[in-house]
Amino acid sequence: MAVLAAVGVAVERRAEEIGALVLSARRALAAGGRLRIDAVETLRQTDRLFFDALPLVLVAGVAVGGVVAMQGLSYVTRYSAGEVFGWAAAMSAYRDVGPLLLGCGLAARIGARNTAELAVMAARERLDAVRALGLDPEPTVVWPRLVGTVLCSLLFWAPACTLVLGVAFVVASLIGDQRVATSVWSVVSYAHAGTLLNGLVRMVAFGLIVGLSSCHAGVSVATSDDRSAGAIGRAVYAGSVLSLAGVVVTNAVVSLLGGAE
């Protein structure tokens, strides 16, 4: 009975979190539809979050490009499939590995920062101070970070995935018998626009999930009786776990629904 009770409590908490996220998404969409989100603050947050996460995204893109090349070369050598190496690498870069990498990077860098900053503002009653000035903290403080996260995911997608693909081509030409020109020809001949659309849809979904999860975890400190440093740390941990779990689950669902090219 104790085990069942613990499982029930865990399920109840997860259900509460999912319900709170759904309500937050509804309020954010309603605020965006009525143009109630602070545009200047949104642009400021987008600029700050983008350049803060840029070094991590670039380094990770180079590393993942090398991994894509190593995996692709093993199949090229085994099946003499050099003609389709570029197409397979583009699929990984723009639809599969690339967006998943960016989603995890958003959760680790941007999501954690959003949660920490909002949790500190809630713990130090700065959100209450915003209310005392007659302003709603959601459209002026919270939602600009959410929209900024989604915009960063869109801005990162094309250059980061292209970096992954370019590094894969270069590494494959250096350590394997795969010419860059052949790889580029394979992309032009076999890749379809659906690959790009699928990856773009994933990135929008990942950015929305990371933004909602991180903002919700940070603001939740305001409703808690414990506003200590430990509570802020737990909020950051919860936001990061929720963001990463949401990215992985969404990636799996989109992969199942999208099918194979």
C-alpha cells in the first residue's frame, strides 16, 4: 500500500504540472493573440538568450557533425553507399540529430537560465513589486522569455544544422573516401523540402516546451512557502528535467507521426 500511495502521489504531481503547463500555454497564446506581450522586452530577451547560448550551440554542432560523419562512413564502407551519404547526413542534421541536439541545448542553457532568473525574482518578491506598479508580470516579464526561447530555437535551427552538415562533410572527406562534391550532389538530388519542414516543426515544438517548462518552474517559487536558495535550486532542477523530458518525448512522437522519408 505504501508503494501504491507513493506512485499515486508522483502521478498526481506530474498531472498537476502538466495541467499547469497547459494553462500557461493557453494564457500565453491568448496574450499573444491580443498583442499584450511586451515587444521591447521580448526582443531584448531574444538577443540576450541567443548570444548567451551561441557558444554552446556552435561547439555542440561541431562535435555532432563529427559523430554524424563517423556513423555515416561505417555504412558507406560496408555497403558502398557513398552516393547517398550526403542525403543521410542531411536527414540527420536537419531532421533528427540536429533538432534534438538544439532542443537539449535550449533546455540546458536557455531553459535553466530562464528558470533561475524567474525563481530569484519570485523569491526576492520582484514579481510582487511589478504587480505593485500596476503591471501584470506575465506579459511584461514571463511571456517575453517564453517567446524569446521560441525565437531562439528558430534562429538557431538553420545555422546550427548547416554547421553539423558541413562538419560531417569535411570530416568524411578527411578520414574517409567521401568527396565533398559527391556529398553535396547527394543532398541536392535526394533531399526533399519535407525534411526541412519536419525539422522546423520539431524546433518550434522544442522551443515552446522549453520556454513553458522553464518559465513555469521559475514562477512556481512565488506560490511556495519556501523561497530559500535551496528552493531556487530545486526549481532549476525541476525545470531542466521537465524541459529535457518534454524534448525527448516530443521528438519521439513527431518521429512516429512523421514517418520515414
